[in-house]
Amino acid sequence: MAIDKSSNRSAHATAETTPRRQRISPDTVSGYAFLAPFLIVYAVFLIYPLFRGFYLSLHQWDLLAGPLGWVGLQNYSDMLSDPAFWNALTNTFYFVVLTVPITTALALALALALSRPTRTNAVFRAIFFSSSIVSVTVVTLIWQMVLSPSQGILAQALGTVGIPPLDWLNDQHLAMLALVIATVWWSLGLPLMLFTAGLQQIPGDLYEAAKLDNASRWTTFRYITWPALHRTTVLVVLIEIILHFQVFGQPFLMTKGGPAGSTRSLVQYIYENGFRDWHLGYASTGAMVLFVVMLVASLTQLYFSRKED
Amino acid sequence: MTDLTLRRVIKRYGDEQVVHGIDLDIREREFVVFVGPSGCGKSTLLRMIAGLEPISGGDVHIGDTRVNDVPAGKRGVAMVFQNYALYPHMTVRENMSFGLRNVNTPKTEIRQRVDEAAAILRIEPLLERRPKDMSGGQRQRVAIGRAIVRKPKVFLFDEPLSNLDAKLRVQMRIELARLHRQLKATMIYVTHDQVEAMTLADRMVVLRDGRIEQSGPPADLYESPCNLFVAGFLGSPSMNFLPATVTDHDADGVWVDLAAGGRLHVPRDGSGLSPGETVTVGLRPEHVRPADEGTLAGSLEVVEHLGDQTLLHIRLGEDSVVIARDEGRSAHTAGENIQLAFSGSTCHLFDGDGNACPILSRDAAIT
């Protein structure tokens, strides 16, 4: 007890003698100094544009003439009653709903197939990853050639088994599928690498224990590999959702958003309003909506994955 | 009845052979410990028995069945891993029942067997926890429990206590010895810790470079090591080795001149030795005592007080240090000159190739 009392007294004394305004320690200064480059870039290129975009969305704003006046939520109300907006939003959702699960499942399957540390597998992984470093222009050119009904490899391949050539990019029902196929091919590399890294983190003795426990390959995948890849899968799906909601290059270059607007994405809708029709305020409204849609989709995915945890 | 037989078992990785024709019979209910330095092939041998490593040559029989090509899960063995290898996303109960579920054991039986194993290991309160919420010792108990529920013919332990702290290791060692008695099971245990090996084993198998150097009850191996390697490997601190030259031998033993000074009669069979031959005299630290007048003299370099005993490191020459064991409160201090006494009858003798000369029954004296 005596010790307690004395320590209380000394603590009290210290509190009395400490000045009210604490000096900023050199550690704090150097800490902020290290953070500063990131914070500046983050504020200038992310935070400011976000608020600037929101500000623009509340105005009628011409690309050349500049601000034409405050309109409040008028742009939002106009957009919600624009059938072209709903068409673009639906197309984008459709694209995301197709692309994200296919890319994730395919990347996982490939990562599993190529997980053994052999030279051949390393070569295959490099080949699959190489598509990711190609620009969207090249990707769309390649796939336009592949899908061409007159000279495309796909048409020729289908022709050999007696199936008539399909005009993928000009068919209202097939065009989106064609974009999904090209996008999956293009964006497979990163999730493949993430899953490969995830698989390498799983301790080998878990698989050995499973062997001794008579687990079949499916049981091993279901109860060991899949739960261990949970966090990686969440990351992959989040990245994919964010990436594919912003789809623009593929439909813009391969189909121009057609046929009959069936592949026009939200970003293309924003682009056309902003840079074709010069309605910058209205385009910013679209960007804000896209931001909210992506945020909600990502948060929903995070919520459900945490709930599973 | 022989429960497990290894016949000329070989392991190759590419062109490199790491296990060289191991022959071993392990009896039912025997506790056999594979011991040896890192890279000696003890874990590889265990993994070949488990079915986790393909066998490059020879045969492994469990009971009457040749199991070379039998998958790990069908061999009737269970293994406890060094890193526990518990499934992180399952509770303890799920971990323990996983193997039984995979062979479609009825749910009531699974529950009963898991509860039994949990009671044996006193881990009932942990059954609904996940591995990340448990200490190392608790995880290792669960890993053992997972092995027990399968009621295997043979238990395999791959350095299971290496990741535990010293106190827990001692506790788990006792637990394992109790478990062996209680389960009456055949157990094969791999370790590089000779204290674990000595305390747990019915029979120790000392391995070096993929070959069995010696096998037998721990006390036999400690008292009668067959060569310099086994002699040096078993015992902590290790046996002292003193270079010597044979001067004569007769029916009572061998006369040697120690390089560090002194003449010694060792009651060992020296029939294979000839005068002038270089040999090594082996001397356990517990058989060397400081004395007023001794055979060897040197300078006391280090004094290690261990409580119940004191280890004295005495430098005899430039390359020669002898460790002697003294009482707990040793009066000796570092830096002093010291004389050492020992009996020739406690000495081991190794020929030029490092092989032990067989013991003769009669005692001998120091001159």
C-alpha cells in the first residue's frame, strides 16, 4: 500500500509540474515529415478532385465556357430520369456481374493448376501475366481480330466444326460477352499472381496432415485451401469490382458502346457528356454516382466477407 | 510380433542418396526414438514410414502389409508435426474429427472418440476454440489428440516439442511417456534432442548420414557407444576425447600413453590394436573429478554453476579441453591450476577408425 501511495503522489506531482501545452516532440515532426509526400499527393490528386467533382456536379458547367450557374441537385434529378443513364448503369452492372466471378474463378483455377514450383509452371504463369501489361488498345485490336466473323481465328475454329461464323461485336446479345471474354483475358494476370502468392502462404504440413487424415482432393480444397485463401479472395474481388466498374477502353474501342447502346458503360456515358457534349457539370454528376456505386459495392462485399470471418 | 519392419530402405533425391539401406524391426508397443544431428535422415525416414515421402528402394511393412505404395491415409499411422499442422479455420473438435469424417465414421462415434481423446489429454475446455486462440502447448496437445482419435497402429512424432519453451517441453515429455503407457501404442519419435531421446525411448536409433550408427536401449548406448560418433553425440556435456598411443596390451586390457600426459590402463579388448597405434580415450565428465593428485593437470578456464552440479572446463593443451563434473557448490575458480583424477575402468577406448574396443570385465588402475 505504501508503494501505491508514494507512486500516486509522484504521479500527482508530475502532473502539477508538467506545463499545460505539451511541446511537439521531434519524433512527431519527423513522423509527419515522412508522411507529408504521400499526404500532399493524396490530397492534391484524390481528395481535392473528389470534392471538386462534387462541386462541379452541383453546377451547370461548360467545358469551354466554364461555370454557367448553380443548379443544386438538378443534374442528379436529370440523370435519374435519363434512360441513357439507366442503360449505361445496367450495362456496367451486367459487365461487372459477369467479369468479376469469371475472372476470380479462372484465376483461382489457374493458380491451383500452376501452384507446384516447377519451371514449366513458372513459364505458364509468366505467359498468363504478360497479357496484363498490354495496353487496352492492343488488347482490343487483338480481340477484334480474333472475333472477326470473316478472318477471325474463332470463326475459323468454329467453321471447322460446322458452326457458322458469329458476328460477336455487332450482335446485341453477343457484344457484351465478347467484351467480357477480352477483359477476362486481359485482367487475369493480377488475380492469378495474388492467388499464387496466397497459395504459397499455406503451410505445406497442413496438406500433409490432410493426406494422413484421408482427405480427398476436393475435401482438401474445400476445408484447407479455400478457407486459407479467404482474405486473398476478398482482395481480388474488391480490386476486380473497382476496376471493372470503370470499364471504358474495351467498349469504346471495340463496339463504340453499340450495337444499339448495348455495351455503353457508365464511364463512356460520363465521357460522352463531358468531352463530346461539353456538359462538365452533368458528367461530374455521373462520376459521383459511379463513385457511390463502387463504394457501396465494395463495402457490401467487405461486409459479407467479414461476416463470414 | 513385429509391428513395423524396414528392409534395406533407401531414399534418393535425384542422384543424391540420403538414406542408405536402413534395416529395422520395431516391435508392437515399442517407443522407438530416431535421433541424430540435422540432415542425418531421421525425418526423411519417418516421412517414408508415414507415406509422405516416396520410398526409392527397399520395403516398409506395417504388420503383414507392405505399405510402399499404400497412400498415407490408408497406412493406419498418425503423425504429430513439429509445427502442429492444425487446420486454422476449424475448431479443436473439428480438427480432431476431420480424419474420421473423411472415412464416414458415424457422428455419434466421432463425438465419443473425440471426447475420449480430449479427456485423456485434458483438453475438454478447448474443444470449441480455434488454434489461434491457444498456446503452443495447448496446440501440441490438440495435435496429439488428433492422432489419438484415429486409433492408429503406429504413432509418428516429428520433433513435436521443438517449438515449446524449456519448461513446457519437460512437461510434455512426461505427458508423452504417460500417454505411451496408457495407450500401449507403437510410437516412433524423431528428435535431435538427446535428453528427449534418452528419457522417452525404449530403444534409441542413432542415425548419421542416412545410416544407423547404433540402436538399443538408451542406457546401453550411453554406457557402451559403438563408435566415436555415438559416444560424442550422447551425453550432455559430451564425452571428453583424449588422444593417446598404445604402448602394450594384454588379457587385462590396453596400456596407453595420453598425449596430454600420463599412462593409463584401460580394461578393453585391445586384440585388434598394436603398440604405437593412435587411439582415442573417451571419458564422461561425470567420471572426472578434481583431485589433489591426479593423472591430468591443466588450467581451469570456465566454471559453470548449474545448481546441483558444476561443470569445470580445464585446458590441458593448446587443442585439448576436458570437462569435469564437480559438486553443486564447487570451490574451484577460473584461472587456477587443477589436477584431475579418474579411473581407467570408466574410460572408453576407440581405435584409429573411431570404433569402440569391446569392454573387458575386470577393472584397471591408473599408474
